[in-house]
Amino acid sequence: IKEFQIGTDLKIELINGEAYDITLKENDVFIPLADKGMWSIQAVLLILRLASVIYYKEQESKKSKFNYFVIVEEPELNLHPALQSKLCDLFFEVYDKYKVTFIIETHSEYIIRTTQLLVKENDFEVAPNENPFAVLYFNDDLKVWNMNYRQDGRFSNEFGSGFFDESSNLAFELM
């Protein structure tokens, strides 16, 4: 919660056994989650979801080797670009520490660039390491291809137009 700048503490209260009241502590004052904005709501729900998956995975690991998958759709919505990169770091940390696999649908260049940096920094494309990341790209015709990471973290394939090239195109128009 601190890392994503939405508060310093979290309080959850059960209301009549039917609902929950969630408040976030900020500057020694508890503020209702609903008053914090869309990203705060999304972040708390995601953090609680991940905590639940980790908890149940830890309970199940004593009994079986059940695989856990979390599917996340556009986690970057309403999120500052720097925090989008931290979100990718969080997903990787949960994968690395708890072996929870993610399928993430994103349009965030920051999330994808962060995976490239993690591949490079951790030598994921250097044997015997295994790369935990895969980026599948769908173009306008719904053709799909794997971007394939190189050892330096870059992709061996190109995205279609309108993704990584969009910011460059806008910058050139400013000149």
C-alpha cells in the first residue's frame, strides 16, 4: 500500500456479516477507500486478491502441487507510469517468491519495458535460466505472434504500428 502511494495502513471491518468497510490510513487519518479514487480502489482489490492467492497457495502446498494462475486485465488503468513499472515488479516478486503465474492483458509500454529490463538484469535468456515472461502481440487483424526476448532484453520481433512507435511518431511531429 505504501509502495503504490495509496496509504500507510489498511483497516477492514466486517459490517453485519455481509459487507466490508475498507479505510486507508494517510497522515494519521483513516479515509474511506471509496474516497481515494479509482486507482486506489483497483490497487487495494488487486493487493487483497494477491494476498488471498498467496495464502491459499501456501495452505495447499502442504497437501498438493496445485498451480495458481492470476489473470489481470489492464492493471495500468488510472495508474501513473512510474507506478506501472512498480506494478510489474510486484507481479514478478509474487511469481518469483510464491510461484504464482500471471496472465496479464496490457497496453502499457511501461509494464512491457519493465519485463525487458528484468529479463536483461536476471539473464533469463541465458541457459540454464528460464524466462518467466512471454509477450504475445495481437495486431488489428487478430494475428498473434510471440515477441521473443533476446539476451539483452530486447525483442527479436517487432510490434505492429501504433504501439512502441507511437511516442516516437508524436515526438517527431513536435520537431
